[in-house]
Amino acid sequence: MSVAQSLGRRTRKADRPPERDGILGRLGGWAAGHARLVLLAWVVLVAVLGAFAPKVNSALSGAGWQADGSDSVQVRELAERHFGGNASSAIQVVVKADRPVTDPAVAAVVDRAVGVLDADSRVGQIVRPQPGATVSQDGRTAVVLAGAAADPNEMVRAADDLKDPLAKLSADGVQVRATGASVLWSDFNKANHDAMMKSEMLSWPVTMAILVLAFGSLVAAGLPLLLTLAGLAASAGSLVLLTELTPISIWAMNFAMMFALALGIDYALFLVMRFRDALGRSGPVRAVVETMDTAGKAVLLSGVTVLVSLSAVMLVPSPAFRSMAGGIMLAVVFVLAATLTLLPAVLGMLGRRIDLGTPPWARRKEAATARPNRFEAWGRLLWRRPALFGIAATVVLVALALPVVGLRTAMPSITVVPEDASARMGYSAVQQAFGPGAPGALQVIAPQSGVEAASSVLRNDPGIAGVMPAAPAADGSGLSLVQAVPKVDPSDPALAQTVDRLRADLPDGALVGGAAVENLDLKDLLDSKTPLVLGTVVGLGFLLLLFALRAPLVAALGALTSLLSTAAAFGAARLVFQDGHGSGLLGFTPQGFLDGWAPVFFFAMIFAIAMDYTVFLLATAKEEWERTGDARQAVIGGLARSGRVIFAAAGVMVAVFFTFALSGPLPPKEMGVILGVAVLLDALLVRLVLLPVLLRATGRAAWWCPRWLGRLLPEVRFSHD
């Protein structure tokens, strides 16, 4: 250490007020000293909220994938009120026979289908098959329209209840299948829920093996599960209660489960490893105090950063997106609360018994105390050869990120549900009987005075295959509904051009909607909000790091380097899901695009996880800087004390995410590949290579803070000595 550094260190210590425990240290000490009370409080909380948890799958909603305030949503709402529920959320029952539908046996099946629909209070006006409209030209396929008498979320639940009884009406030579947007979302949610449950079951053995390797004892490895189960039970019950106030997507619980596991592992790893170090210097309670006063601050900062990143998704005015983000945030709050109270109480109770159940290989490893810390050795190597490793990491990340330039997005096609799903079978039957655009019929609602002009525009548009006669509203509202069949499949990009053209040519007051148009409007909304969400996430992440670390350059490096791993993950996603490389290995047919909701939502999730690791590394490095005033020790010591946590936590997450890549439907595959690649690249190349190299390159300047800024920021210290 140089003379200047030594004097600087003595000056900082001399100027520092007498050491006392911080707020988190005092909270941890209190929890450890009142462990039974804390445990009892959590048992009561989990029992009360957990009592509602079994209802989560039935209580949460299945729809909400819409652009609030769009023309298409207005059309749906008008159709629900004035046209007997003949809206995008209506259920279509397709009866396909090997003989004319006028055959008495087939007609009897149609009658029974109408009876099943009529018995459900959520079904509005039922329209029997109409020759020339909903009966095919060959007379062997007919469609029964079941209007929506409930909101879209209830109609998805209605589809859950009706599709199987309707399918059971199928007889020899007669196939009955429910289809339409509500049935599609029903099948979509079920397929994805089943896939996520399967992936969770596949990931548990791998997760447990990595946890035992990381913690070195069975008792310590069980602590992340304690946090995860407490957080999940509490958040699941809370989500059920919140459905009394607002509909919440079933995906909120699926993602909440994943994030609760991720953060439970990350936080427990970080605190337990620091607790073990502190046990060598003091008793269990004081070790808890020291742990919470240092690593606890990093955990709190990480949790707040995750919450802020996900809160940016709320900028998208779509119920599904907002409820998914809200569900994850709720799980994060409960896991964070358990980490800051329940975990310190358990650590205080366990003390040195935390190492119970240590496997023989782990005991031999602990006995080899002469072996240096591998991540400390890695930090020393990076300090000696920063250019070599920094350039190599950057080249890999940039090479993977380049394909993102040609990335295309669109809303999911019918291929996202299994081939034997009701919605897909009915969809195929409608296309075969009525043409490729029939499943995506457009709905145009116009004032009665403009309906003739609207019908004329539709008939003359080159993208329209057929136009139904205008149907005036029976309630005297002065509105009419015109339905038109496009020439192309609902997922064909040409449909967007047709809709744009119609909206420009139709008379004033005419609105264009339908299930396919709702998807187009949602994609347009996502495209317009993506830059805002991305900028907000990065900006708020930078401000939080600046607030905690009091170092503008470090905060900027921490936030901006996350963009590299994110871009690389989406570049890999383009190669796999748009171009189809590796599709045979993963078992899917590429759609030629990435699902439209992926960039916004996955970016927020990736950034949240990446900032989790960033906080662990930078908070530990800042602790070393406060203790020594040595930029070299900040890098090497930061890696030595946080590298194992980052490596192990990332290993668990990569294993969990890649199990989703092996599941059936396409959306979980996208999530698994994108998040898995992002975490892998971020941990191995950004946090353990590139960011330490950048800290090496910037040296002492990395931790510099202008005086005027220092006066505005609070004094947050991560060291305890």
C-alpha cells in the first residue's frame, strides 16, 4: 500500500464517527434475539395468506392481453353491450361432419351443443348456424356463435368449463370443437401452466444439487427453500385477495414462483456465506448483526432495484402486463421481507449448526485451508491481464448482440397451443371450410348513417375476401355491426396493412376490431412503449446505484453493462426463434418472429436479475474500498467475497431457465432461452470479467464523487469495521 493510500485510509477512519450498528444490523440483531417471536409471526402470516393460496389457479384471470383505450377494445365493449355479446371474446363452436349438417343426426349434435351453451349464464345470445354465413359451401361444417355475457376474463373461465363438455358431444363422423379468442387463451394458459409446472419439477433436483455444492451443507442449502416457500405462500394468497379489487393474470403467479425461487437463492447464498465468515470472529447474534450491516444492505438495495425495474412495466397500459409485473413485485416484497427478518432469526438460532449435514467432500474442502480463494486468484489474474480478458468478453457479447438488429416481433400465432388443443382444432376446421382469414374475422361498428359507406369500403378493399350483411343493434343505439373476412391468416403481416388501410378509408365514427386486431393494437402499443420502458429501467437502475454507492462512474458502468448481456440474449433469440437455428433440437416450429411481448417484459426481468448480481459485486467492492482505500483491493476483494455467490446463483438460474426451454409450448421456450442465455452471459462475462476489468481501467476514479453530489446523496456505508 502506498503512503498516500495509507494516509487516506487513516484520514477516513479518523474523520468517521464512532462505529455503531446500522438500521439493518439492529433489525437483524433484534430478529436473532427474538427468533421465536419472528418465527411465530411468519407462521401466522403464511398460514393466514396461505389459506387462500390453493384458490390461486381458479381465482386468477386468463385474459387481459389488450391495449386499453384502443379502437379494437372499444369495438369489443360495444359489441358486448349492443350486439348480444357478438364480440371478440365470444365462443365459437365448430361442428364438422362427414355428411351435411342438415342430416338429423348432425342437427341433433348441434342442438345438444346449443343446450350446453344455453345452460351457462356467462353465454349471451346464441346464434345457430346460418346458411351462406356460418355454414360452409359444402354444407359439412357449421359454426354456433355463443355471445359473451361476461367480461373477457370470465369468458376464458367459461371456455375452461365448456370446451370439454362440448368435445364430448362428438360422435361417429361428427367432430365438435370450441374455438375463438377466449378458448385460445384458455388453451394457451393451460399449456403454459402445465409446461411451467413440469419445468419446475425437472429443475428441482438440479437446483438442490447446485445448492448443496454452493452451501456445502444440507441445512444451509434448505434456507433458500424456506425463503421461497414463505414468499410464495404469502404472495399467492395476496394475489387471490387482490382479485377482489382487480383482475390479475394467471401468469402473475407463474412468474412470481420463478422470481421467488431466484431471489430466495441469491439472497440466502449471499447472507449465509457472509454469516459464516462473521461466525469466525464473534457469536451468532453479533455475526447476524455484522452480516446484516454489510451484506444486508446489498440485499435491500438489490430488492429495491428489482422492484424498480419491474415497476417500469406498469408504463404499458395493458392489464396482463401490469398484473404480471405486480405479481412478481409482490413475491419480491415478501421474499425480501423474509430475508431481512426470518433469515436472520433462523441464522441466530442455528449458529454453528448451520454446517450440519456437511457431506464428506465438503469437509475435506474446508480442511484444505491453505488453498487460496479461487475467485480471489481470478481477480488477481484479471488485474494483471485486463485487456486480454476484457476484449475477449466484449467480442463475444458484441458478436451475439449483432443479430438483434434484424429482430422482428409479432403477437403469437395459433401454433403456440398444442395441435390437439380445442382452439387449434376448431381454428383449422374453420380455415378449411371458410378460408384462411375466417378465424380472424374483422368487426366494424359504425353509426347507422355511415354503415353503407363502411360496407362499400370493406367490399372494395383488396385485403377482404367477403363481407357479411350489416346487422343493426336491436337496442336502438343507432349502431350497426359489419363483419368482414380477410384474405390472409390472422398472423400474416399483411393483415396489419389491411387494418391500417381500412382505418384510413372508413368513414368517421367507424371502428375496426376483432380478436386479430386486438393483437395488432397490443403489438403497436408494445412497440411504442418499449423505448420508454427500457430507458426508464436503465435510468432508475443507475439512480439507485448512484444513491447507494455514491460513485457516478461505477453506477453508470453497472447499469450500462447490463445492456450488453441483454442485447446478446435477444440476438441469440433471433437466431433461434426467428431464423430457426436449433429448432429441431428444442422441438418447435419457428414462427419467423419473436413474440411481441418478449422485448418489454423480458428486458425488465433480465435487467432486474442482472442488477441483482451487479449489486452483490459492487456493494462488496465498495465495502473493500471503504475499508482499504485501495482500488486494486476493491476489485480483487469484491470478486473474492461475491464471486462464488454470483457463480452459484447464476448456475441455479441457468439450470432453471433452460428446463423451460425444454418444455412443450413456444412461449416457455422463448422465456427459457432468453433468460437462461442472459443470466449465463451476464454472470460469466459481464459481472465476473467485464465489470471488474472496467473497474481496473478506471482505478480510483471509479469511486470518485463530486463534492456537490456528495452533499445531495445520503451517506451509505457497506463496511462494518
